[in-house]
Amino acid sequence: MPSGFIEYLQTTGFALLTWKMLVMWAVAGVLLWLAIRKGFEPLLLVPIAFGALVANLPTRGVLTADLRPDGLYETATFTVEGHLVEAPAGEGGDEVSNVQRMRVTRVEGGLFDFISQGIKLELFPPLIFLGVGALTDFGPLIAMPRTLLLGAAAQLGLFITFMGANLLGFTAKQSASIGIIGGADGPTAIFLSNKLAPELLGAIAVAAYSYMSLVPLIQPPIMRLLTTKKERVIRMKRLRPVSKLEKLIFALVVMIVCVLLVPDASALIVMLMLGNFLRECAVTERLVKASQNEIINVLTLFLGTSVGLTMHGESFLAPETIKIILLGVVAFGFSTAGGVLCAKLMNVCSPRNPINPLIGSAGVSAVPMAARVSQVEGQRYDKNNHLLMHAMGPNVAGVIGTAVAAGYFIATLGH
Amino acid sequence: MTAIIPDHLVLAVLPEYPPVAESIAYQLSGLLVVLLALGGIWLMLETIGALFRRSDGEAKSRAAAPTDSPSVVEPRIEPVDVANEPISPSLTHALIAGTVHAAFQGRARIMGVAAVPSPEVQAIIAAAVHSIFDGRARIVAVKPLNTDTSWAREGRRDIFVSHRVR
């Protein structure tokens, strides 16, 4: 009886626990605390933290994690068993001589080995962009299109962080993936990291989403540092109403221009604008509702959990993770500064129709959190100054800008 | 459709650890690409916006131009000066009922309005008046009716006048 009991205990998960797993339990606990108690991006941090906890449990049938010879963990692999099939007579020929057929008899893998293919095959981020497009009103941007420049300038942090990461020992591909944190756009960060540096996916996703939730803490000091009190109370002209036709044309124009300029960002841009076109055409209500709710919710759940499952203690508890977390702040800071400084520069060029520089910080995506920060900061100095709708322009421009920047990185480093 | 990008179209190819100068040039070209993309969209949107504003202006001027056949006269909307006019009890009652219905999605029922309206009721009246008169009215005073029966009478009168009585 005792020997049988001991043999049984050896089959349980206790024997497989390591100290790194226990540390990761604490990390997952902190993330859950931040999400639930502090309300930091709970829709994403809760699935990520839960996935991180599961990744560090000796589970069976959930996720396959293999240690590669280079010391990195490879997750979400599954086994396909089968046997080769002889090509039927008469179907041969030179053209198909290199093709072999296989009859699959068994596919073996855990639940998330299959669900995580949504990240590996780059399906989730573009599909989430479909929902983002269906949720976004580009009206403020169309009414004041010059704020597109703020969205472009707020990508400054991406490129500066690229160099910083490179100097800290990361490769060019890894540096680009870390730099994209400054874009404050989770799906784009995951999309790019999966393409260029999948080994850093977990740390980059956690840093991106954590900092997005910390926008109200990170941005205001930088905004105050770079603006005068006189600039902060600038009142902007009321936005003109935008017609439905203009919004429809906008979706098509943005898609065509971006795909022509950066074909590697096509998947993101096309889905973003498809979602927006569905919304604005006003004849596909069911599709819009599905995109805004069911599709984006299901994918967010799967995306967050799949990302969390990449946070295996053996790979996550490394000095690189600390560096990524630090570089993420740098990226955010420079992106915020880029937007604010660009607004000041635009005021020098166009003093008759000034822009309140506080809306420049909204050029980092983080929709609509960054725009809300501009509104709150503006009202701190003038209670009747409402900057929210003006800030939504650079805010949604930032989404496009980050996708374009990601396309540039993929075009130059991913081939 | 998958686009096959020729090698000569790749903007830059970096080594894994590029020298600082090369890295800066790479960053600048990246920022330039983003600026070009968003700047290009800006210019297109300005052009499209200008066309729309122009067509809107023409439509407005056509509508404002005098016509030869004055058979159909558009009613001219004048600002309503209700600052010094007492709002009828039926209107006040309807405003409160409508606002409460909208706020509680039909799940609330008004049992009565206190003789001296509470701050909440005053806020409801103010919001409703602002919404209906589009900010052109100012509430000077809210006067409660003398008796409860007046509310009932007003309600009956409202119902009565809203139907054609044979």
C-alpha cells in the first residue's frame, strides 16, 4: 500500500515543479492583482496572467513546450502521424514528382497547441483589428486630417528604442519587436513579434499591455514638461461634421495608400478598414455587431491566454525580460514626446489655427485611453476646454501609424 | 493574393548588430516611410474634404437663394424666448415623465412630484428643458402646482385633447 502510494505520487505534478515555476506563479499573481484590483487592462491582463499561471503548471493536454537545442522553449507544436501514399498511376509527371502525399491517421496535441496557431499563423491580430475597425469612429481624424502627422510623429519612440535595444545586445529583429511597444498597440506588437522575434513574444506582450494601462501615469509628466501653461489652454476650433460618404471614402483611401506603401502591413490595415467600412456603410448591422462583440471578445480571450502560455519560467525569467520592460518605458516616453513636439512645431508653421499640444501625446495608439489623458490634462488648466474629440484624431492616426511602422520593420527585416 | 517583393524593393537590410550610423539611417528612413504614408493620406483627405465642403456650400447657397414661385414658404424658425414664460404644468409633467422613462428605460413609474422639487428633480427638469429647447431657454423658477388634483386634471386634459372626440 505505501509503495503503491509513493509510486502514484511520482506520477503527479509535484515531482515536476521547479523554483522558476513558483516564481512565475508570483508573477501571474501580480498581473492578476494589477488587472483585478487596479483595473489595468483587465480584458487582456486577466487571460494573459491566467495563461502564464497555466504555462507554469505541469499540465497535460493543454500545451506542448519543448526545449530547443539553442536553449529556447518552443510552444504550441503538435504531432501529425500518417503514412505516405503512393501517387495514383497516370498522375505522375515531372511537375508533381517532388510532391508526396500523406494520409494523416492521428493528430496529437494539447488544447492550446491548436488555439495558439491563431498567433503562430498570424490570424488573431488581424481579426482583432477587424473588431477595432468596427469600433472606431474616424470622424475626428477626417474632420482634422492634419492630426495624422501627430500620429506619425508619435512613432518616434519605436525607432529610438530600436537603437537602444540594439545597443543593449538585442538583434535587429528583436530590437524592432521591442521598439513596437512604443506604438501602444497590442495586436500590432504581437503580430510583429511573432514574425521577427517569437522567443520574446510573452515579455513584449506583457510590457505592451501593462504600459498601455499605465498611460495615465506615464504621459502627463512628459506632457507638462514639454508644454507651457499658455499652450495647454489653447482652445481648438470645433470639428466640422463628416458625412457618411466621406467616411466610406476614407476607409478605402487609407487601405489603398497603406497597402501600396507597406504591403507587409496589409493583413492589419485591410482588416482594420474592412471593419470600419462595415460600420460606416450602415447596411451590415449584424456583421458590425459580431465584429464589435463576439469576434473581438472570443479572439481577445484566445489571444491573451495564448500569449500568457508562452511565459514559461525557463524562458521568461531572464535578464532580457527586465531589459524589455525598461525599454518599453523608453519607447512610450519618446513616442509621447514625439507627438507633443510635433504639435508645437505645427503651431509654429500654422499659428492661425493652433493645435493644443496636449493632444499630440494621443498619437500613441492606446485608444481611447491616451485621448482621455489629453482631455483630463487639458481640463486641469481650463475646465471648459474639451479636447477629447480633437485628441481622438491623432489617437486613431496612431493605430494606422503603428501598423505602417510594423510593415516597414517586416519589409526590411522579415524577408 | 500574395505579393512577391523583388529584392531591389526592400528598403534596407540590416545586419543583426548594425553600426550606430547605419542604425540611425535605418530609423530615419523608417520614420520617413511612416510620415510619407500618413502625410499622403492627410493630403488626400484635405482634397476630398475640400470637395465635400464645396459641394455642401453650393447646396446651402442653392437652398438660401430666393425662388420665383413663392407658393411654398418655408417656415422660419425663430429663437424661442421662454425665459419669462411659465412652463405649463402639462409640459413640465411630460418633460419629467419622458426623461425618467428614458433614464430608467421604462422600469420606473412616477408616483408623484413633491411640492418643493428636490435637486434631482430640478436637474431632470433642467436637462429636459435644455434638450428640448436646445439651450435657448433658461429656467428662472420652478413653481409647484397648488394641489395634487391639478396634476390629475392636466393629465386628463392631455389625454382628452390628444384624441379626436366624436
